[in-house]
Amino acid sequence: MDSELQRYLDDLVDAARDVLGADLVGAYAAGSVGLGAYQAGRSDVDVALVSAGPLTEAAKRALVARLRHEALPCPARGLELVVYRRAVAASGTPEPGFEVELNTGSGMPFRCTLDPADRPAADGRFWYGLDRSILHQSGLPLLGPPAGEAFADLTPADLRRLLIEALSWWLALPTPPDDQPAPGTEDAVLGACRSLVRHRDGVWLAKVAAGQRLIDAGDRAEVIRRAVAARHGGPPPTGVQARAFQQRVRDEIAASAPAGRVTVSGPGGTGSRRRAD
């Protein structure tokens, strides 16, 4: 971790402790930082805080005021912060279950949600269970016990359902109008690679590492090579290529479900997800 990012995370934990006091029982770097794939200038900073119990609305608003970019400048594209109660983090629930969600930074739209019921259904409710599964495996402790103790993993059935929901959400986004390289499709493809590796091998990897694992395992989809190359300056896949690969991954995961347990539906294409890494 570079020194600027380390200082920012230290300051974030200090600011959160100033607001929550003894109610702050854990803080964890997630996403690309937790998975060892943080890229300065490209990655977001993903952080999960754990509180001892429910937060009052006043505490939630005070936390947002202290941690938003204008008060604590984020050195990355932005901060994506989620606060969970300790009981929710340890429950393995597939539901959002958060106390606070905050997106803030120079390169992302501001978002503040203080109740999961206020999050638009069209934006997806699957992110949180999947993020907590990644935290269970690879969260980097900034404060509190190891992430594997603070966060429970999903059950296999819930994991499969959320992976299918995530891929269906991606596929429901508009497809670029022509068959030309489309910005963002590399993330769509590599995100699908990560889902497929988790489904097949039971491990969460960073996006590029997941794509490379599939290539090394003999996957002949040229779209994966193109997506990996795009992370190093090459042209991204086309929308048609990305969509076809996402569909293939979704179909494979859905085919493993018990009969009658999964509904797969929805047309669409590619686009930007809530979390980029």
C-alpha cells in the first residue's frame, strides 16, 4: 500500500472513531485494496466499518459529514464506504443490511443512503452480500479482529443467487449501439471472470487475476484476453463480445442451481457497476 493511501485510511479510522467512539469495533479495507490489486489513479477505496449496534440518525449524519471528500479528501477516484452493525456482519445474510452507505470523491457522484429501504431497487441489492463475502476472505483489518471473524460468508445457495442477480443486472444495462470497442466493457468482462472463478474454485480474486486464471486454465474466449489487455492500454472488448461472455457465465452459474430455484431473465448489455474493483 502506498504511503498516501495508508495515511488516508489511518485518518479515516481516526475520524470515524471521533464520531462513533467505543461503538466503532472494526474497520476493514475491501475491494482492490483487500485483494491486493489497488491501482493509483484507477481504483476506488472501499472501506467497511463495523459498529457495535444500530446508529442513530444523528451519528450517521455526523459520520458522513466527517468522511465525505470535502472534509477528508480521498486520494483515489473516490471512497465507497459501508457501515454494518456487528450482528449483521456476522450473520451471513444476503440482504443489504447496512447502517450507512457513502460514495464520495472527485471522480464519482456523491451518494449517501442511511437506510437500505431508501436504495433504489434498480441499482441492485446484491452488492452488499457479495462485498461481505469478499471481506470474509480478504478484508484488510484497519481496526478490530480479523475480517474472517467479523464477517460471515454467504451460504452456497445465497452466493449463487446473488452472482446471478449481479450478472442479470449487468446484462440489463443498455448495449452500445455498434460493434466497436466500448469503454467499460473490460470491467464487465473481468467482473464476470471473478464471478466465474468464485463459482468454480471457491475463491475471490481481483478482476485481472480472475481473467488470467481462466486464460491459464485453457478458457479460449478471446474476449478475456482483450479485457486483460485493455487494463494495460489496449482497446476494450465490444459490447457484443462482453454481453455474450456475461451471458455464458450467467448460464453456467444458473445451470448449477437445483431445479426450480433460479429464474434467469432480462435483456441488456454492459455498463458501470457500483464498485469498480
